[in-house]
Amino acid sequence: MTTAPGSSPSRPRLTSLAEITEHLRNDPQPFFYVSRSATNLLGVDRWVGGFRYISLRDSWDGAHPRAFAPTNVPDIEPRGNINIVNWLLSNEQVQRYIAEQTPAGLRPKIVMAMFDERSERICRELGYDIAMPEVALRSRLDSKISTTQLGNDAGAFSVPNILTTITGWDDLRSQARDAGLGEHLVIQLPYGDSGRTTYFVSSHADYERVAAAITGPDIKVMRRIAHLPLAVEAVITAAGTVTGPVLREITGHPELTAYRGGWAGSELYPSLLGDDARNRTLDLVERFCNRLAAEGYRGILEVSVLLDTDTDEVYLGELNPRISGSSPHSNLTPHDTTLPLFAYHVLEFSDVDFDLDLAQIKAERAAALDNETWSTLVIQYPGPDTDRVVEAPSTGRYRVSQDGARLDFIAADLDWQALQSPDEVFWMRAVGVGDYRGRGLDLGMLITRTRAQEQHYALTEPTKRLIPAVQGLYRGTRVPTAKVYWRAGMRKLREITQRSR
């Protein structure tokens, strides 16, 4: 049993999971998740009575009792996750909804995946409390350079690397040879998402293609290894760290993402790791989180982990100090036997003291997902042109035809927690009728009870059929030439529903 320090005798102390669960379900304190889409935290409202979703578009067409979307979104909507959050926070309809859902004597608590100093200022001026770590701390820890250094402090080591600057190709080769990194290198800038600032350099020609980006600034130069890309979400609380399941990341498939190495989903299945590798992975994450706690970090985060398939060594990858693309898996409660991971984030930012039996929580969470198979796939619009959507599939459960090429609507479920059969899928719509779409824009997320990838990374054949089946449920009309300015902004528009990393 671990106890949160700094308890107050005037506040109740929750000493068991039963008490914590009852408190979260009955506490009138409102928490509002403000985001482009509610996807990442869908289902948390089953366990947290005051939890609500505020999004740019209504994915349920008015059917979700805890979801709100303003009706006055401009034709040219705000672009980029942070801009969307700030637009929503500043929207009078949103402010009125927050006021109506906040009991007298309480202050709204705001949850966001992506936000900046302006978001903090807006919330401060409106009297909202942000239930997230501060921007300044997140930004400092988000650097791949800082992550590597903090990991080294914690004994959670990265793939053999050097943190350096280079003046050119010869300098890069010389430093890499001295460090024993080999001929095949992976180079990362301190900041970047979905693989867009990660470069693979094995020759002078490779270097020339990316020289402008990597010559001069601080960079991380790593040995290139054959690896299994893993991810684990965790919540750091004052009483210790609670970890989510170990996931295999879905990255770089051109059927799903326009970015080389870009993230497009995650999968969970029983044979992913043996007990030893899973325990070593979680131990690395917990040691790293303990180091982050010493920096003052509290709440949700994601840690990417690389399992060297040649040596079986586990390495620290990257830190995503925020709600992430792993969240849909982390918040699975298919048998209603244990709290979703994000509930512990809510607990940490609630005005209560609590004890956590971390061993019991780990065992119960592991048992709840034992033998479970789930995949999440972010589906993008593949077309070369920009158009406006005139038909879009409803959020809900669908049955997959025997040949896997067609989806038939079953029910407008609010989330995917009740999804049981491998021949059923859940579609969470992010782009609906009247919205614009262009190549690389995320249409939504598909959740299945099947594996998405073969053992050696290729998408499974059923997954390859599912992707166009979903895309085929959309129909659009070409944007008139007079609106060609929209196409020019599609690069930024694609960021709207990128994984909140």
C-alpha cells in the first residue's frame, strides 16, 4: 500500500479501490475533456460521474448525453489541435455549457491533450482549473534530449546513442564511429510527432536529403536496430505510478498514414510479449516515471519502448507527456472489473487524499485484459483532391461481411466497451457531413477485436480489406475552384486529428 504524501486531516482519505471507485462515480466535481474529438478518452464517463466531452464536431449526432459540440463552428474551421482547443475554450456556447454543468461552489476542471500558454491564460481568466501538468514542464520533458538524459538518470537506457551537434557528413560519421554506433543511424531532432523529425541515414546520399534539418541543431544519433515498437501509458500520482497495458504500435503503413514512420494505431494481443519481456518493459517504464515524478510531473503520459529483436534488450524510446494514441487501449474495461487508467489521472487532480495498493491494481488490470485482443486504426482520407463530405458513416458498431470488404451498421453505440465479436467493429467518426477532407486527414478511428499486423509488421489481409471498406462509406463532392485556398492549408488541417502526442 502506497500513501499519497501531504494529506490533510480535513479531507476524506480513500483507502481502498472500492472507496476510490465510489468516489469517482458520485463526486459532483466536473471534468471537461476539450479536444478535436472525444476518441482518446471515450468510456471514462462510465466510471467518472462528472466527466464530460467537449469537441469541435458531434460524433454521435446528439445521442451522447455527456458530449457537447458548439453549433457555430466556422466553415473554415480552426486548424491544429492547440488552435482547436483555444477556439473551443473561447467559444460562448462552450462557456455556457461548462457553466450549466458546474455545480455551485465548484470550479470546472479542464482536461486537454494538446494546449499551450494561451490555453492556460484563457482558463485562468475564465476561472477554470487545468487538470494537467503545466505547459512549461511538459515542454521541457517533451524534448528527446531531456528524455534520454532523464532516462539515463533512472537506469532506463535508450538505444546506444550520442547527444550532439554535427557540422557535416564527415563529422557525423566520425562521431558515430567513435561511439560504436555502426553504419546505419537513426537521427532525431528534440521535438517532432509521428516520425516527422526522425531520419534514417546510412549513406552520404541519405545525409544530403536531410542535411538542412540535422546539421547544426542539437540531435540524438542512435544505432539503428531491428525492434518491436511498444508503448505504455502510465499515470503518475502522489501515491505512485499506475501503468497501462503494453501495446504494439502500428506505424508507417502507407495504407494508413501519409508519413514515413507515422503512427496510425496500436494493438494488444496475448502473444505480444512473454512474461519476462513484459515485466522488464513495465519495470523500465516505472523507473522512468519515478524520475519524472522527481521533476514534479503528475498525471497521464505515454512512454514508447523499443524491444531489440536480436538481443531481447528493452530500451527507452520517447516520452509523450500527455494523453496519447494509446489511451483508447488504456481505458478499456471490457468486463467492468477495474478502473480505466485515466480514472487515476482524475483521482490525482481531485481534492481528496488516497492510498493505492499498486500491486493489487497491477494484478487486477492485467487480469482484466488477459487474453484480450484489440486493435485501433486511425483511418485517413486517401484521395488526392480536397472535397466536402456529403455522406459519412455514423459512430457505432458495424458487422464485417464474410469477405471483409463491407461494413453493415448494427447500432449507434456510444463507445466500444461492449464490442465482443471478431466479426464486429466500432467506428468512431471524426469527420462528418459538411466537413472538408484532403489527403492525409484523419476520418476517425476503427476499433476491432482482431490483430491488425502480422508478426513481421505487414498489415493482415483482413485489415487491408477493412481500410477501404471504411473509406468507402464516405462520399464527397469536389471543392469548387474558388475554394482552392482550402487545399493550400491541408498540411495544417491534417494535424487536426493526428494522435495527441
